[in-house]
Amino acid sequence: MDTFTLIPGALPANSGPLARFLPPLEEGVVSAWLGAHLKPGAWLLDPFGAAPRLSLEAARSGYRVLTTANNPITRFLLEMGAASLPAGEFKAALASLAASRKGEERLENHLQDLYLTPCAACQRETPAQAFLWRKGEDAPYARIYQCVRCGDSGERPATDDDRQRAAEMVRSAGLARARVLERVAPLGDPDREYAEEAIRHYPPRALYALATLINRLDSLQLTPQRRRALTALVLSACDAGNVLWPYPAERPRPKQLSTPPQYLENNLWLALEEAIGLWANEAHQPLPCAHWPKAQEIPESGGLLLYEGRIRHLAEAGGKVPLQAVVGAIPRPNQAFWTLSALWAGWLWGREAAEPFKVVLRRRRYDWGWQAAALHAALQHVFDLLPLGAPFFGLLAEAEAGFLTATLMAASTAGFDLRGMALRTVHDPLQLLWARGERLQVEREAVPLEDIRAALHEHLRERGEPASYFALYAAGLGKQAQGRGWRRLAEDFDQGIRETQSLIQQAIQEDEQLHRLDASERSLEIGLWDLQPGQVRAEPLADRVERAVVTFLQRNPGCSLLEVERHLYPQFAPLMAPPRSLVQAVLDSYALQQAGRWQLRPEDRAAARRVELRHMAALVRRIGERLDYAVEQPNETTCLWLEAGQTARVFYVLASALVGPLLAQNRYPPEICLLALPGGRAGLLAYKQSRDPNLRHRLLHWRILKFRLLRALAEIPVLNRQTFEEQIAGDPVQQSPGQMMMF
Ligand SMILES: [Zn+2]
């Protein structure tokens, strides 16, 4: 497991369509892994198709990717991604739609008029960007607009006009509701009541607008390419139209179809316009894309072969394509997205398109036991399609204990051996590597609690600082997965997950050598845990990261964040890959950025800092003498102020924020200790304190002094002890807002 390290990527500049339902992944990760492990042209399998961009990236980096996509919506995302249509196609498609007639009107005006609201400033009507609703009420309470006439903008209370228009919409949406229901589940369809239930998450005005758009999509004369472009925009409007837009929003990622207490009703014409930016793809050439079984249409230079069905059926058809590896984002159950996908497929392409996927309408709850069983079943078929030893590189976003447990258990019981697991923070996708093993009939032997415990202690010793519950959990689970205890669990995943979770929980909670740092009533999963004090362990991770980043910057001026991370990660165990916020805090402290390239600050070059350290130590000496202390300097960077043979003040002068060794060696009471640092380092030290309660506690009574203040003190003509005390008390360690991210 040790050679596997986290592969850094970059957040996509454009999140793309339906991003709130898709795994949040970084770009460049899967292509980097592939480049290091497989020859271009090789056939890969993405058995989940859950992250269209991942399959597309693999194909674009020169591989032939067979992707199974049972969900017609993700399949459409894959096809559109491969087609790489420029913005012009979408604009032209939307222009055709806008100009089509609805009675005497342009369709654009007809739809915009649904959202008209009186401007609070000029009283004239303007289309609202959105109306704000409270759950269960029959009229909006506010609206958001930017007046097209006078420019007045913002959120304003709803008016009588707004309430009246909403009431009219209820009356005119009846027919629209019947029509969109008919396209998914006609009268007599056993799933009709479930479709009806799902459609309740659309306000009347949205149903009216969507039914109008869908109707027009059917009748408008367009080239096939334009039609696809327009379908894409209407799909975005289908999502913009539901009530799953909580207000105020903090990056919502809905998993359940439920109405938030307050939500946005978006203007769907504007949603169409805004969607162009999400779908347009100017950066890539179109990618070869064909449907199973036309494998011969995919050239060796890479492309996408789509399988429109379940992996089970592919395995039965199998053997046509020499698969060498598996890549994919582990799908996470999402009742909201799956249910909506069934609706949207019916709306956009008719009943037959929705039919194979419609079964999702019935299911409301997906627990981890269900997840493990479903994943296990899929991976058993994947197993049959692969040669022995074939690698499986998986990304698991939105990690939590149950999801990870279900995943590792499903893979293990399907015959995949875990070879590596890399984790940065719980907010980043985990990277997992398996190899297709053999299905051995072995007796169940659980990993003993002591072994799990030893793995947890080892993790914390090596980290040198507290760990999140999830990181510890992953360390314990990795130990579990290495054993063969899960091999026979396939019959009852619910119980297996429960047992595993409680075993690791027990290993963490009932261990006298471990303690929780931020003990509070908050849930176990967000706590920080550490070894009891007094144990021999590695230098804190944060200090090692600081040193490694600075060394790399010295040797590689003009490097990028990605290069820093690529160099950094192999130096750390895979489950303790340094958080990006920490690397960023070190870069901000020591370096300047220009167009994504980092250079050490001139004052942070080694030679300049050495000179400055000596100068600062001299200033401390001189100030002490001016304040009538006896001054001693036991070494270059430590200075003592003495009075009547007693130590009154101890100064440590540092160029870095590496305070660990100094705190370990200091023999003086913290109340008289001062730490003098360059200003840029004080922010980094504050950041380190914010993420490590132990460090915060140990520095509690220390005074932190910036070099700038030392220089200023040396300049004061009449300095006395009182002025000195006042000055150092008034120099709080500042922390810039950008450094407040905890992990
Ligand atoms: Zn106005």
C-alpha cells in the first residue's frame, strides 16, 4: 500500500451542467494515473458512468473507454461532452427557440412575461430573476430582480401583483402538469403515482414553462446538432425549475427530493440563457463516440464507447473488448438525481427513453447496506470482464464512514484486493486502487481489535499531530480491508457495515491512549483525535509540509501549486496527504504568485533571512540593554533579559513557523517567552494553531512579535519598560480571511 500516493489535480474552471448532482472531482487526476500505469490506446472500463467528465478525460488522454450508463441523463452528458459543441451552436439553437411564435408573441417574450414583477424604484414591470418561497405557502414572499429599465436591483418583498400572478399560474398549469406526467407515466402506468409525487417538486409556473419548452422542442425544425444543443439547454432548465434550490444557498448538493424551508423559483428563460456557459465547450475537439457494440469505431487514439444498460448485461454480452483496467467515480445513491433523471428523460425524449430507468421512481431510501449490495453485484460482473491483476482506480467523493465502508466491503467481497487508499481531507475525493484478485473460498477471520488499534496509533505517530475522525476511521478500515474478514459477508451487508463501523468506533473511543481534542456535543465524525501526550512521534505534519514546500521553492523558482503538490505527496503516507489549504498557507507566507507561478519573496531567500536573523537578535539585545536588563545570548537566535540574576524575558528569533522543536526544548515559563518572527510567518503560525488545538494550547501564553514591531521599537527615542509592554501587547497575530479554512 505504501507506494500509492495521492495524485493532485485542479478544480475545473467551469463546473459544467448538473454539477450539483455529480461527484465533485478534480481534473487531471485520472489522466495522470493512466499515464503512469497504462499504454495509450488501452481499453478501459468505467462501469458506473457516474462522473461523465472522468470518462471523457480518460478518453481525451488517449484511451478507449467503455462506459456503462444506465441513466439516460448521464448518458446524454457523456454524449454532449464528447461532441464538444461551441457556444455558437447553443446560441443559435436558443435564438431559433426565442423567435418561434406562441400565438402572436415571440416565445422568449411569452416565457419572460410569466416572471414580470413591478420594479420598486420605477414602478415599471421587469422580469424577475427569481421568486422566493416558503415551503407550503401559496404565494412568494419576495422576488429578486435587476430592472431592465432603471437598473434597480436586489431582493424586494413580494407585491400584490406577484401574488396574483402566482395564483393565475396555478390555474393555467393544470394542463401542463397532465402533459408532463403523461410523458413519464401515462394513465394506468403502475409508476404513475410515483411520477406524480416527484412532479410535486415543481411549482406551477415552472411546469407551465417546461411543458411549453418540451412541446416546442418536439415541433421546432432544427438540424440534429442544434436539436441536441437545445435539448441540453432545456435539460438545464428542467433542473433550474424544481424547488431544490434552498435560499439562502450554501453550495447545495441535494440527495433527497424534498422541499427546503425557503427556496428559489428561478426564471426559466434566464436559466436557458445561463446554461449556454455551462454546456459550451471551446477547449476540446470532438471525441470519437459510439454505442455498444461498435467498438471498431473507436480509434486507438482514444474515444468513448457507450453501453446503454446495466453492467450485468454487458458481462453477458462481454468478451468483445480486451479490457485492461477499470476507472470510475464510485456512485453514491442520490434519490433526488435519480428520480429527476427519470422525469427528465421522459420529458426530453418520451416515455420509451424513461422506461428502463423508471424503476428508480419507486425507491425513496437508499442506505449503505443497499449501496454495498448494489456495488457488490456490479463489481462481480466487472470481475468477470477483467484479467487477473487488472487495476481498478476509483475516486470516492463526498466521503463518509458508511460510504467508504460499503465501498471497500463491496469491492473486497467481489474479489478485488485493496492496493492503496489515499486521502487528503474529508472534503476531497479519496483515491482508491484495487487489483482484480481471485475469488478464494476462505474462512471468515476478522481482524482483531488490537491490530486495528495498532494501525490507529501508527497513523497518529506518523502524522505527528491530531487527526480527523475520518482519517483515523480510514486507517482502521484499511487495516480491516487487508484481512479476509469480509470475504464471506456478501449475504448480509447491513450487518457487516454495522459491525465494522462499531468495531472501528470502539477502537477509537475506548482506547486509553487516545483522546478527543475538541470534546463537545457535536457528532463523533467531526471531532479531532490524538495520542495522549508524552509519546515519541514524528515531527508535526504541518511543520514537515512547511519545510518541504520551502525547500522545493528554493530549488524550483517559478513552480506551480500542482508541481509543489506532486513533489510533496510522495513524501507523506497516502492517508495523510497534506491539505491544499496548508500548502497554500505556506506558499502565501513565503512566496509571491504571478500568473499561477510561485517565487520565494526576496526577503525569504536563505541568505537574506540569515542576515536578518542576526540583525533581529542584535535589536533584541540592544532594546534589552536600553531597558536596563542584563542581556545574555546563549546562541544566535535566543536572547535572555535578566534582572537581579532572574530571567525576566526569553526571546526566540525565528525565520520560519517551525516552532515544534523550540516548544519541546523551552525550559522557561511560557508567560515570559516571546517569539519573534517575520510578519509573513505570523499568519502561517496562526493558521497552524487554528488547525491544531495542541499547538494552540502550547502557545497559549506566549507573545508573538513581528520583526516589523521590533524594528519600530528600536526606533523609539525614549523607550521605557511600560512603553515596551504596551507595544507588544498591541500587536495581535493577524490572520487573513483566506487562511481561515480549517482543513
Ligand atoms: Zn426600474
